[in-house]
Amino acid sequence: MRLPRPPAVLLALLLTAGSASTAASAVPAPAAARDRAASVEGWPVGTPAALGLRGGALERGAARARRLGSTCFAVLRDGRLARDWNWQLDREVPREVFSITKSVTSTLVGIAVRDGDLRFDDPVSTYVPQWRGTPSATVTVRHLLSNDSGRFWSLESDYVDLVGARDRTRYAVGLPQQHAPGTAWAYNNAAIQVLEQVLRRATGTPVATYARARLFEPLGMTRSRFTTDPAGNAAVFYGVQTTCLDVARLGRLFLGKGEVDGRRLVDRSFVAQAVGRPSTVHNAAYGYLWWLNRPGRLRGATDAVDAQGQPVRPVTGQLAPSAPQRVYAALGLGGQVLLVDPTSRTIVVRLGAPAQPGEVAYGFVDAARVLVQAVRR
């Protein structure tokens, strides 16, 4: 199942919302130099065969990724890089990853919970006093992570007005409650942006600063950063810029069940809740701002819903039926994918310019196909 693409006006807004770095052109690093390297961007290198991967399947996967407008594609296993490919941009150039940001934000919440700065079942009104005494008073942090908060959602509000707001957090906080918390699921960018205020007030630190100190630097994500709106708020629903090999480090953290190189950043229980099972009865394919491959009731980003927020055309199934059920992914607009398989300890990453209306977009299924075809079980 591919997530529906938003309207063209959103694409234009999102493509111009961050820095201009994604428009730069660069010459890919020579393949021979890469093959001679003992490590690439801090990742130990292993041949596909040594890592139990079929080299031909990786080449075919990379060729498809390139045809679909990718700027980078990488496959890693057991903490080592099998291959990476880079087109148009050097591997070191950060680029927009859109809603992969949501999974980063989820991880920041997990860090704050481990520190004792907040709890999943805290009412959001603890950090957003404007909601006290309103229908939003019982919305919890967990609801925001699960996308079943019931906060107001519309295509125009979420993909045009929110993106264009000078202060996105203020805009998101000021929207009304549409449904009772926990009763309806929506891929709600504005509701997720409220987590910017939750994190900032719970930790006493601007989110971009907190992310750099508590997540990016500990993981070695040296080429990653949050963008901010004109009011200085981190865009926590889509604002991270990063690289293929940097974002793979986030996948490595979750493969390590919250620990990397002997340092624990999030609790094992958080990882189990975020990517180990559905977080809501409304969508089997959703954890805590991560996408899952679990079978059951499925919801996409812009499914038509009735007045109660329920799908007009209910769908059951699985995002990638041929792939293991335990696979999970961080996904972004137009084909940004960080796919993780905890069974084979394999990571597939694809980043690139979002597909234009009418074009085929890279997606969860494409990355899962590479995994299935490449891994020698």
C-alpha cells in the first residue's frame, strides 16, 4: 500500500521550506576509492557476500532507486556497510527527509521519558496550558505518538496552513479538538508539531539543541540537523535534514534496542512500544511515529473518513506481505525510507527528491523487496 501523495501546492511548499542544500549538484565519489576504504563515514565496510547479502540484488535495488529519482541508496547489515550509491549529491550533503523526522521526534520523546522529564501518559495540557479545561485536556503524549489524539485535521490545515505558518507550534496548539482522544486515527502533522512544545517545556531545552546533544552527537549523526520556522521552533513533523548514512544510525539504535556502543539512549521498553507492535487499534501499520509491517486494519496518510473520523473504505492487509512482519520503517514524503529488519539485522535507506504528481514514488514495498531478495537467510 502506497501512502497517498499530497497536492502539488504542498510539494512546492515543502521543497522550499528548508535550506537550499538539496538543490546543489555534486560529483559522486569514485567507486574505487570507496571500495578501498576500511570505513565510510564511520561505518565499517564489508563485502555483500561477507555480510550474507546477494550483490546482484543490491545492484538491482540501486538501479531501481536511481530510476525513481534517488540521491542516495545504502544497505547495511550487522553494523557494517555493504554498499552505498550516491547520485547528484555527495554522500556528505544533508538533504530533506520530510516525515522521517517524525521517527526522530518519537525517539527524542523516548529519551526524555528515560530521563524522567515526562511520561507517555502525561496529559499534554501539563505542557500546553491552553488545553486545560477544554476537550483537549485528556489528550496524552501517547495519543500524539500514536496519531489517535483526535485533534483537528484537514488536508488544507495540515499541508498548507501549518507549513506556511510563521509559528507552526502556535498554529498547531490553537487548533480545536475534532474527536474524542483515542477514537479516531489521522496522520496529523499539526498534532505531532505540538510535541515541539511538550519536549521544549519538559526538558527546558530548544528541540534542535536537545536533538543535537542527546541524539545526533551520541549516534555520530554529525551531518544531521533540525530546521526551524521563522519563530525559531524546530519543525518536528518534517524538518530534519540528514544523509543516507547518518539516518542509518537511527536504525542501528533501534536494532540495538535502544543501545549503541554500550551507551543506552532509550529504554528497551520504549523500542518495543515504538516499533514492536501497533500503538493503536485503528492502524496495525503504526507504532510511535514509525510504520510497521504488521497485518490488520491499515490506514494511509490521507484516507477519506466519515464524520466520526472512521475510514470510508476500510482496508485490511499488510504494507509488504512478502517481507517479515517485524520489519519497520521511518517514511517521508515522496519516497524517503529508512527500513529496518530486526530479524536479519539489515537496514535499507533511500533518499531523494519527492516524486512529482503522476510519477511513481519509491516506497516501503521497494525497500522491502530489496531486503527479501538480498538477504541470505
